[in-house]
Amino acid sequence: MYDFETSYRAMSSRDGRFDGRFVVAVTSTHVYCRPSCPSRTPRRENCRFFRVPAAAEAAGFRACRRCRPDAEPDSAEWNVRGDLVARALRLIGGGAVDREGVTGLARRLVVSERHLHRQLVAEVGAGPQALAINRRARVARMLVESSTLPLAEIAFAAGYSSVRQFNEGMRTAFGQPPSALRRSRPADAPGDLDVRLRYRAPLPVGPLLDRLAAHAVPGVEAVDADRYHRTLRLPRGSGVMTAEFGPAQTGDAGSARAASRGEVTVRLSLADLRDVTAAVQRCREILDLDCDPAAIGAELGTDPLIGPLVRARPGLRVPGCGDGFELTVRALVGRRTSILVTRFGTALRTPDPRLTHLFPTPAALADADLVAAGLAPRRAATVRALAGAVDAGDIVLDRGADRAECVAALRAVSGIGPWTTAYVAMRALGDPDVFPPGDPGLRDAARRLGLPAGLAARARHWRPWRSYAAVHLWTSL
């Protein structure tokens, strides 16, 4: 957290680069704002600064109705870090407390509830329950404003245990009842839910969709001119997402800047509405919507080798994945993944004929005859060993995993090499500081830029954003 003077100067200058890094609470109005809020600068003695909105709400402040700090993407700092606090925040963001309680969250992180609470309060100023309440309110407001669902359904979908708790929670967080936040809008398609997800501009969508298309699993994913579609296996059921950027956003850097409002529309079709929090978090991870282009540009933009690429395409994203196990299997078997989907996946009926299946579960592949599906015996053994370890819980392939432990566990599986583990760490674990060793595309891009050797050594200067440097190099090809 910045000291008081730095925070106050950032707020006084209305510097948007600090949005998401902290919020300012004003004791005279009991409102908290973004640093860039256009309202009149409050007096020093009336200001308190909090690292996350949940801490401001726990202290008795509500979100500003003018600058909407609750809608700002989360700080990219938590994606850089892989420690206990960062992992806990990522899991809470995906709805872990709503599904498993604080006890389940602590068990997942292999710490006591008391230690977890102490670490979170010391770092961000709010415990796991307060953070979960804040996340619940943010999801509920998003549903109230962007869908036509009845308010009672929204209450339970967002994780509230009763309508009364929902009404009280929304009044506390936003100073208004849910009905006052509802905007008139066209009705959703039956069974569908449209949500608007914020990101920090710019976002060059063309390269993002190109990379997703290059690695799409047939039957599970599909990409067209300005949309990304995929099926999702969620904690309580299945789902289908469609992210729509619109023609104005699908060009390169120039048209990315035109999309200055920083929103992408995502249509969700969920078997269980209580999965909405997990689905939204999965969408944000796939599209890397919590990325901070300004911070990355400041670090990489001045480098003599990669700086011109960063300045030419500011805001390039590192695409995540819908399922870490799926991504790892795809990295191991390549084009034969579609055969595994057809044989061992769960068939779905969706409006899009290209989306036919959920990816097979680890249990389905652990004992499957993969040689009969066309895999070489050694590769089949690797996939079965991986599936068995994931099914048993020995390997966890999501953003809440301990990155170092996960990479070590993957390397212990016969047939999984350094390139695969780096690729999984980059896209499934969300590590922004990975540089895949020996990748031929990266070497080729470096040679074209005039660096014939020593790429790994040069990449050390790009920390902690080596994953983004790799994407810039790949895109330059």
C-alpha cells in the first residue's frame, strides 16, 4: 500500500493508473471512490485510503455512485504474486467462500482459518468473509443492472442466503435498494444472461482472438470474427459463454483505442445460476481482463529489443483457459484432442452447433483406452498419469494453486517437459512471469529482431512480465 502522501497526490491528480490499486474513503460523506473520481478533491483530514473496496465497506463506507469503484477490474498485483494472500483473493473472487465457506477455503490453502484471516487483514485490511461479502455485492449489482432476472433469483445466484440479506447487503454496499439500481433494457434470450465485464483499455482484440483460435479445442471452443464461444464445466453444472467484442474492437492497436469504454459483453447460459460468480471469474481469466496495460507498458516499453513491439500493440493479453486440465492435455496431444472430446467428453445441446461437448473429466481419462483413440502408448500413459493425479487432487490446475508446487508436480509426471509446464503456468495458473524455454517461435521472433542468441538471459530483464513479453514476440510473427 502506498503511503498517505503518495496516495493523496495520486488522488489529487486524478491519475487513472492508480484505479484498482487502492480506493479513497471520505469520512465527511461516508463514500469511497476511485483515485480518478471527478468529484471535488476532499480535504486531507477527511481521507482514508484502503487497498481493496471490501476494506472500505467493512469500515462503514459505501461505493460512490459517480465513479463506480466497485466496477473497476481488480488490481493486477494479485496476478503477479503467488503467495497465500494472492491465492486466497483469487479463490474468493471465484466464489470459493460461497461454495465451501471460510473453512473450505482455509483447507484448500492448507492453513488454519485464524492464520488466513490474520494474513488477509494485515495485507488488504479485510478478512475472507468481508471479501466474500464484497464480491457477492459486486456480482449482484452486475446482474441487477445487466439482466432481466427477477431480483429474488439474483439474490440466490449471487450467493446470498435470503432476499432480506440481499436487500441489506446492497443498501450497505451501494446506499440503495436493488430495485433502484435496475436499468430498463431488452429482455435476455430465455435461459441466457448478458453481463458487461470491465477491463483496462487498450485491448487489441484481434491478436487475442487469433491466439484463442490457434489453440481452440474443436467441439469445446469456437472463434469467429468478433466473438469467442466455449463450453464450461462449473462447480455446480455446465455452462456456455459467448464473449462479444463488436467490429469496432477487433482490429489492432488503433481500433483497440477506439473501444475506450473498456467493456466486453458476455452471454452466459448456465445450468445452475449459482455458478454465475465462477463463470464470470472464468471469463475474466480467459480474456485476461484484469491485466494492467499501463504497468506492463511502463516496464517493457523502454526495452531496446521488445519496446517497439509493446508500443506498437499496447495492451496485448495473455489468454487464460477455461480448464487447466483441458489445457494441459491439449498441450500434450495436440490435434488429437478433438478425438478425446468426442469419445470421452460429455455431449451438450447448445444453440451453436460448433459447441458440442464439455471436455472429458480427469476421471474419464484416467482409465480410458487412449491408445485405441489414436494416442501413442507413451503419450497415452502420460495423459492417464496426469488425469489420475488431477482426479486424486495431487495436482491442482487453476489460479488458486500454489504455482511452484504445481509445476514441480507436473514435472514429476513422466512425459511432461519444461515447455509444457511453462505453458501451463502461463495460461492455466495465470503466472505473468513465465518464459517458455526452447520455444522455436520465440527464438525465431528474437532472430528477426536482431538477437541471434542469449534470449533466456535477455528475458530476465523483462520480469515480472515475461509472459506478456512472450506474447508480444509470438504476435510479431
